[in-house]
Amino acid sequence: MDKNLTRLAVALIVGAMAPLFDSTIVSVALHTLSRDLHTSVDTIQWVSTGYLLAMGVTVPIVGWLQNRIGGRRLWMSALVVFLIGSVLCSLAWDATSLVGFRIVQGIGAGAMMPLLTTLLMQAAGGRNIGKLMSIASLPTALGPILGPVIGGLILGAADWQWLFWVNVPFAVAGLVLAWLFMPADGPVGTARLDVVGLVLLSPAVVGILFGLSNASRTDGFARFDVWAPLGAGLVLLVAFVLWATRRRSAALVDLALLRHRPLAAAATLMFLMGASLYGGMLLLPLSFQELRGTDALGAGLLLIPQGVGSLLSRSLAGRMTDRIGARVVAVVGFAVVLVATIPFAFADGSTNQWWIALVLVVRGLGLGAVMIPIMSVGFVGLDRPDMPHASTITRLAQQLGGAFGTAVLAVVLAGAVAGGEAAVAFQQAFWWAIGITAFATVLAFLLPGRQPAAAEPAAPTPAPVSASASASTSTR
């Protein structure tokens, strides 16, 4: 990659480390926060739920904001919002204030995550996408490895407030690097905000995420606070689809892009990958704690081999995606995850720990290989103005898939625990995770193969594309 693209990638990755570390660090601290802030576990869960819902509200509007104020300005503004939220969280005086400040953090993170992908894809111009995404996914790979460990170490040596001060160096460094290395860009159009689309889509995402987040509690999907918001969210989502289909490119999110087969396949697989990844991240640490008696830090340490495997496969997956196409890499990656999840359907508290570590390394290799082609293939063949919409679609798919997978596996696990011993319950839940991964493996065959060189943007014809894009944008 050229020097400017590399600098841009470094600036974005450093800034993105803050929200991606933050979510995994805080996840291990809920018990401590509940104790120190003298509140119930149900209340303190809003530290995570509020953050998640704030992200869900923000993601749909990121594309419009980028067009209105420019990518560089939006990135730095979102990073400042996240930085302010982090400092305020460290100063929180009770559970209510902490939840409120976590919502501020979530707004910043919700803008940064889809924007990270958009800016990199637009700068790449369709070339070396696999290699670029292997670099861009570094924070996603490092977060699950280092986040729980860092959180456990901080809680063992200092007060919980320091959990949020960890974000500050990353955010400050990210701002400095963005100022130095990100190209100055301005608004690319004067598109009006699709207010109706926003009123439909953001509450739809919030309702679905909120409903699914409550499914892990007693009675699962039979709870009123599960099916009511989930049903309302689905109704609003259908209404948005009908509205956006009529508005096409003028909609908040241009769903007409889903006619582009690579994007449609990538969004579907992002949903399933989110279900497999986040569902596994629910089952694995819980099984270590319930069956092996480890604490949260111990469970985080046991998951390090999976993160190491994910790191090891990223670079190769990026090169192979560019060389042989997304289909083969994704199919092989999902198949590896599938095979490496099966041993957990037979494991119990006496299973050899070194065997588990080896299997987790292999599972991580598959997860790392899957992530790169799916994240990159959806942008193949898209024009620059369409990339923010594609980022929003894939990001929402991953977020909703993660919530869905976590909810389903939590309900399955709870039902199995009520009917038998814990080891058998976890084995049944892992079989469900295996089924989700098997379905994803089959669907991965729908991804496109290697793209011909002629499909990349041609250097001699930038002007017509730019003019067309500008005209298209100004009509939105």
C-alpha cells in the first residue's frame, strides 16, 4: 500500500483501539461496579445496555453526517465525544450517572465503527482491500485478547475509575494522528436528512437490541420486556424497508444497494458471523467459570489462545482474499470455526486445559480468516458515495447478529441448565452454536470469487466517476 494509505490506516486504528478495548474491559467489571456503587446487578447491566443502545441509535445517521461535515471532521468529533464520555465515566458518582456517561461514550463509538471502514475503503479505491481490512481489523482482534486481561489487572490493583482512564491515551493519540495524517475533506453534498427514515430506523434498532438483551433473563423470550420491544422494533424495521424502497438513494440508508450481490451476501454473513462470534464469547467464558471454577480474569486469560489464533491468520487471510477471492477464504474460515467448536460440545470440567487451548487457537485462526473477506467483499464494485451506506448496512447486520446469537444461546443455555447438569447444558448450547456456524459455512458459497483486475477502478477515468458521484450526492 502507498504511504498515505498506511498513515491513514494507522491513525484510524489507534483511535479505534479506545472503544474496542473499552467494551471488553468494562464487561469484566460489572460485578465490581455493582458492589462499589451499591446497586443491583440488573441496574448495573445498563452500563453495557445503554452503551449498546446508544451505538444503535448513532450508526444509521453516520453516512449522512459524513456527507454533511466530511469524514475527517466527523471522525475527530466522534473521538472527542468518546474521550469526554470516558473522562466523565471515571468521575461518575452513582450508577445513574455512570449509565448516562456510558451513553455519551456509545454515541461516539457508534459513529466511529462504521466510519472506520468507510474511510479506509474510500481511500483504497478498490485495490488491496483484503490486505487493508486485515490491518483495519487489528483492534477487533486485539480487544477480546487484551481487554478482559487489562480489566482484570486494573481491578486487582486499583479502583474501577481507572477502567475508563485507559481510553484516554488511545483517544488523545488518535486525535493527534488524525490531525497529522488524515486528508482534509469537506462536505460532499447538501443532502437533506431523511427524518422519517431516522425516526423509523433508529428506534427499530434500539427496540430489537433492547429486547434481545433482556432475553438472557428468566423466562427468555416469554418476557414482556423481550417480545414487546422486539416486536415493535421489527414492525418499525419493516416500515423503514418499505419507506427506503420508495426513497432509494434519498433514504437514510440506501437499501437498493442490497441488489448488489456481494453486499447482500456480506451483510447476511456479517449477521451470522456476529451470532457465532458473540454467541461464542458468551458461552466460552461462562463455561470456564461454571465448569472450571475460574474467576472473570481467569476466564479472560483462558481465551487468549483464541485471540492469538485470530491475529495469526489475519495477514494471510487478507493476502489470499486479494489473490483468490472472498468465497474460498470465507468458506474455509467458517469450516475451521465449525470443526474447532465441535470439541466444546463434548467438553466438561475435566477436559484437558492444554487441549482446550489448542482448540481455541484453531478456532481463532478460523475467526480471523472469516472476518477479512466478509468485511471487504461487500464494498467490491461500489462507487465512493455508496460506501457509507454499505458500511452502515454491514455494521448493523453484525450488531444485530451478535445480539441475536447471544440471546438465542443464552435462552438455550438457561433452559438446558433448568433441565439437567451444567456440563450437559453447555454442550447443548454449543451444538446450537455449531448449527449457526454450519449454516454460515453453506451461505459463504454465495460470496463472489476472485474479482478480475478490470473490475478495479481505472486510473484514467476519475473525472466522470467524480462528476457522477457529485451529481448523485447532491440529489439526495
